[in-house]
Amino acid sequence: MSLGFFTFYTLDAGVGQGYYSAVAAPGASGLVTLSTDSLTGPVRLVITRYNGLPPFQLDVPGGNEYGVSIDQIQTIGLLNISDAAATGSFSVSIPE
């Protein structure tokens, strides 16, 4: 069984939103998926990690989807890096 959530997002230009924060180290391992609607600007996926591991950052252009399996997750957030509102969907799946 896994713990997970799925949500739609709308972010104004230059706005960021946090979606997950681990309660304690070493953090969770899981699959993070970000989808951006076509005709909306790029959105930056930012995943910070415990134990001094480098953060994971990726810019996902409009009309694209990206998924990453990553461990020791501390926080997960999205940042709209375009000059207009961005919309899409976001999900996290963490095995128990």
C-alpha cells in the first residue's frame, strides 16, 4: 500500500506553493509527477532533500509531464517561472 495525493494547481506569475514536507529525517522515498497544461508557462519543480543531498530542480515547459523517483525527500514545491498564470496537475506517491 502507498500514501499518495493528486491535485490540480493554478499559480499566478512568479508564485510558488509548497505541497509536501517530511516530518522527520531521513525523509520519504517516492514518485513525484508534474504535468503542465499546454499554453501555460514553465513551472519549476523543487525537491529539497535530507542529509546534505543536493536539491532536485527541473523546469517543466507547458504541455509536458515529468516524473521522478527520488529518496530522502524533505520538501516538495512548485514555482511558476513564467509571466502568466500556470495550471496543471501534481501528484506524489510514497510507498509505505
